[in-house]
Amino acid sequence: MKKFLISLIAVLLIIIVYFLMNKSPREIDTLLINGNIYTCDSKNSIVDAIAIQGTMIVGVGKSDKLSEVFFARQVIDLKGKTVLPGLVDGHAHILGEGGKLENLDLSGTTSTEQIVMMVAERIKNSKKGDWILGRGWDQNSWQIKEFPKKEILDKVSSDNPVFLRRVDGHAAWANTKALQLAGIDASTKDTSGGKIVRDKNGTPTGILVDNAIEFVNKIIPPLSNEDIERRLVLAMNECASLGLTEVHDMGVDEKTIQIYKKLIDEGRCPIRIYAAIDYPGDTWNQFLKSGPLIAYKDGMLTVRAVKLYMDGALGSRGAAFFEEYTDDPGNRGLTLMSEKEMETVCRNALEKGFQVCTHAIGDRANSITLDIYGKAIALKKDRQNQERWRVEHVQVLSPNDIQRFKKLNVLPSMQPTHATSDMEWAENRIGPDRIHGAYAWRSILNTGAEIISGSDFPVESVNPFYGLYSAVTRQDQNGVPQGGWYPEQKMSRVEALNSFTRWAAYGAFQENSKGTIETGKWADFTIIDRDIIRCNENEIYSTKVEMTIVGGKIVYKK
């Protein structure tokens, strides 16, 4: 009897201890309370509190309930601020943005005279022979909407080579010194997939389109490791300050990947990077041997995609179309790689487990890309594109191709601000019929496909709220045109938010770890000063970021 009582008491003590342990608040790192939190889960739930332990979300719900369950070492009272799942830019160029921040930023310039003044000022602080580099000019924003000529730059830069990339990166403006150093003259033949623009006498004007840019690119002194590191840090800090928690970096090489890893190891990488390897090159060949790099250091870096280019850009008339440009008769654009070469890359990617991301802007380029993807998918036994191959930009589609994204399970990766940047001149380029397949977000969404949204920075601004605003309104920041440009193609606010969060996460195989605010996912959040789902549409553009959190760590605070 005595032994029985002792055993009974022991059991009761165990039960009491277990009960007390489970009733006692669990200690965690951070508790966010009193927020307006859009989870973007399958029910579009709205909550007001999040519990964080380490890099993960461990609780989502009401502030009073989570305060009972958890004891937090840090409590952040959001005071009604809106919280979104960490915003993702689904297509951008980190190193390019860093270069834009360091070199001449020509975005927003309105004339060649303005650019020449900027070049002259930079030369004052440069040594003889130094390269003067810049990016961002757009002849469509000038009074005379024509490609500029080298002689304009020659007036201020006879001793310094000047090389200025167009806003889309698919055309460049060089002075005579740069052309001479590159060996470009009237006898130089166009390269495959590239064009040297010439005057009526066959003399190069200074404009190089698409692959012809490489004539000059290859002689520009390469960036040192220190240059790359500095530019990556500059651009990533800018991203964090604007609410981005991850960027899909389209077109990286081995050197950049190694510097990303170094920065992550040193705790100096504020955002996550999902990287696509630039093709062709040694980096792709190396990764075909080693295979993808997935979720390095708690998901800060993943390299499991390859970036291909099927055509050029619409603004520089290099995008490939079935019919000629309306404003440039005889020109159907450029295809930058052969179908045979692309098929080979796709087969290799399938075999080694890499996602394929192909730049395609014109209707012909998109159609070719979908054809080749379809052939590759057909070779698989399950006939399903589990690799989630993507088409980047998808700016102009023929009617027959709109349905094919959903049918092939190919993901359209699009940039809403391209539509509002291009709307003043796009219809002049391609005419009143083809424009109905341009920037056709609603047509694609109506098929059941999901869109990955991004900015393509430095082509457009890093600010993701510009993209959200464009997706919802199809207007510029002044509310023009009234009602929106081809308003039937607008996204809803929830769709636009999903395209920068959960759909973008799916496009990077991360739907189980991010994209929504749910228990068990990374603690990545964008905290903002207004409710972008309920505020006036014209206020979305002016949204300010209060705080950016990545993996439970505050990487930006206003």
C-alpha cells in the first residue's frame, strides 16, 4: 500500500509539473502586437500579432492570446501599422542597381543636352582615359524621340571613353573614343543577335543594340571583388529600406555568388537572394557539374536557375515580333539565341534540376520560348513542369499564347511598372491590334495562371509600391490616364499583393518557407505606414516603409 501511494504521488507530481510547464508562457525572441497584419494565407486572414523565435514564425493570431502563450524578450507595439509578408522582387539586377548608384544615373533625363552636361561634370573629376559609364537614358522621354549620336558626346569627351546604357540595358550610346578602343568602324560586321546602328553612309552612329554591346563591354576594365562587394551592399541596403526582403537576381556569375556568400557569412547581407546564373559562361558550366545551391545559411542564398535571353527590348526595337514594328517598317527585332541552343540548355537544366528563366518580350520570342519549353516538358514521363520554368517579362503575347502558360505550368514573371513607363509610346511601336496582348495581366490571370511581379531594377525603380500601384491602377503617379491605360487588364489589390509575396515565393520553390505569414515560415515582414488594401488607390504609390524584418532580424527601421 505504501509503495502504491508513493507511486501515485509521483505520477501526480509529474502531471502537475507537465501542466504547469504547458500553462507557463513560452519564452521567445520577439512578439509583434496591435498590428493590421495581412497573412496572404489561403483564407486571406487578417490578424494583429506575430510571435518570432530565431528566424521563424512560431505563432500568429490575436495580441491578447499570444501574450498569454508567449513571454517575449522584445515586444514591438505596431500601433495599428500594416504588416505584409516580406515583399519579393521577382526580377531584378542587384549589381546593376549598385552600378547605377555609383555611375551616372541618367533615369529621368529629358534631353541629350542634359546628359552631355552630366558627362562633362563627371569628366572634371576623372583622369584622362578613365571610362565614363552610366545608365538610364530613354529617347522616348525626349522631345526628339530618336537614338542619339556619338558626335554629341564627342564635344565634351574626346579623351575619355563614354559608354551609356539605355534604361532597358539592351542598347548603349558610345562616343568615338569608346568605339575606337573597341575597334568598331564602318567595316565592322554586326554580331549574331546584335546591331550596330549606322548612318546612310554605313558609319556607326554610336548606338549598339543587344549583343553588339559586347564589342565595348569586353574592353571595359572588369570590376574588382571590392567593387562588386561595395555595389551589392549599396543595392541590398536600398532594397531593405524600401521593404524588400528578397530579390530574384537575374543573371549572376561565380564571382558574384562567392561575394554573396562572403557577405552572408559576415552578417552583412540584409535580404535573401534567389539567383539565376547568367548564360552563357563558365559559371553555368561549373554549376552543371556541381548542381544547384539551395537555402545557403538559413535560406539567405539559393542558386538553382539559369537566365537565358531570347530577344531584346521593346524600347530599343530589339524585341522579336512576328510582324514588323509599326514605327519601323522592315524591322521584326532580334532573336539572341538559336532554338537548337536553347533546347540543349533546357535538356541540361532538366537533367540537373535547374529552373529555366527566359527573357522574352516580343510575341515571336514568347511563342518560341513556350514552344521549346513544351518540347522539353513532353520528354518527361509525368508531362508536368515541376521545375516551374519561367518566362521573364512576357510583355507582348499573341492571342494563342495567352492560354499556354497555365496549360504548360509555365510561370509568367512580369513587371507592372513596365506598362506605365511604356504606355506613352508602346502602341506606336506595335500598333492598335497587338497592344491588346501587351502587359496583359488580367488575360493571363483569367486562365488560372499566377504572375510573379518584380521591377527589373535598375530599369525601373527599386520601390515595390510603385509596382503595386501600377498593377492596380495602370496609371502614372499623376493619375494619368484617367481610369487607367487599357484598364481591363488591371489586377485587384489582393492579386497584386500576392504577386509580390506568395506567388513570387512559389516561383522560387519557397512556398513552404515564405510568401505568407504562417507558423513555421521564415519571419520575413514588410511593415508600412498605410493599409494598401483599403486606402485610396492613389495613396499606394506614396507608401512609406516603417520597418523591414528578415529572418526575425530588423534590417531596416525608419
